[in-house]
Amino acid sequence: MAQRVRKAVLPVAGLGTRFLPATKAMAKEMLTVVDRPLIQYAIEECLGAGIEEFVFVTGRNKMAIEDHFDSAYELEDTLVRRKKTAELELTEGSTIKAGNAVFTRQQKPLGLGHAVWCARHWIGREPFAVLLPDELTIDKPTCIGQLAAAYEKTGGSVVAVMNVPREQTGSYGIAAVKPEKDGLQEITGMVEKPKPQDAPSTLALIGRYVLTPEVFDHLDRHETGAGGEIQLTDAMAKMIGAQPFHALTYKGQRYDCGSRIGFLEANVAVALHRADTAGETRALLTRLLKG
């Protein structure tokens, strides 16, 4: 029986240059979608899948992330005294249990593969999830929950993919796959950011992975790939054939919050999705579009 996925790695060391000047002194992962930071959605996705231990791979000027998931005694005490129960529940809901979060530094921007490698000592020889917080997914069960269930079924690594226009393949890791069986496709190859004419398919990796610890054996070599960086896609490609490796086509809602328009779309979509904001958001959009 496959070991349960208990831990997740969240690479959050990026500079967020596409959101300057907002990210000049603020972690991009702390930008809010409606009323909570982007990074919190990733943690909630994990909690919904039964994952409760987290390794945040951070960089300089990222202390706000650590503070956000910590207990805020002064704020919570004030809310208790003012009998603001709803606000207190929201605040406590963003706190990770004591001892369940580790923060480690990626000291140089050497690529996603290097960021994941920085978490190796805390993951050990267990299967683990990787979530890129720039990618916001909304579904029940959660995207990472679907991957964890697929891992328990296959005993091997599983990644989430979605079809993208061929002209966009150069922005993603792309998977070559066999025909779908039981909701999964066996992966036969992967390539990072191929030219459209060289892409083996249009199935793009969307920042959700459940990986076996053997990926660290390949990341240990610090081999560079596209962009001169240590690519996670390259390490995963070396695992194919040695153990089961599958793609799950994700059919829920996914928003690329690494771009300004994608981030704006996520805010509108989440606001329309929530019962407490949907009506007012629709009215607002109607009013703006008429103007």
C-alpha cells in the first residue's frame, strides 16, 4: 500500500517582478485574491487533501508569509475583547499548527528544481506534494487531493496537466502521454518550455505535483536545463520508466495569478464563486460594463 502524502513543498522565493511596483517591498504570494493572500489558497487546498505539514522555500523579504501563518496574539486578544467572533475565526483559520511549518531559504535563484531540492531534508524519503502558489485552482476534491488519490492508486508520481494553445507551449513543461486509462495518462516523456513545433503535445504542467522522493536523487546532480536553471521537469523526466508516472487532466477552475490579467481574472472569478460576494460582484460588473 502506498504511503499517504503528508507533506507539501511551496516554492515562494520568486521576486514577483511582473507585479512591480506592488511587489517592491511585499511578497507576491501575499497579494490578495478577494480577502486572503494567494498563498493561503494553496495551504487550504492542501488541508482539504489531508496534508498538514509544509515546507516553504523562501527568499529575502518574505517574512510576511511566515508571520501570516503564525498566531497573532495581540490581534486575537483584541478580537476576543471586542467579541468579534467571525473575525477571530478567520484569523485563527489562517494559522498553521505549531511545528507543522518549516521555512528554508533558496539563497540563489537557480530554478524550480533547485527550490524543491532545498526542501529535501524535511521531506526525507516520503512522497510529497509541490504547489506553485501562482497557480490558483478551485475544485472539490481539490486538485492536489485528486493527485494524492491517484498516487495512492498507482504508487508513483502524478502531475496535473491541462491543454493549452500550441503557441503557448514555450511557457510550460509539456508532457508526452499514452492514451487515457481510468482517468490517468501514462507519461512517456517531458520537456521544459519547448518551441511549439517541437512540443510532444499541448498538455501543460500547471504547478501541481505529487512526487516520490527519488526525484531528489536526480536534483542532487544540479544539472541545468532551459534558461540555465535547474529544472524540476528535467528531474521528473529522468524518473520516467523507473517507476509509474502519470498525468491527470485537471478539469476544475485554474487561474494563472503569475500574470496581471490572470490575477485580475482570479479575483473576479472567486468573488463570483462565493455566496457572500457573488451578488454584489455581478451588480458591480454590470454597472462598470454599462459605463
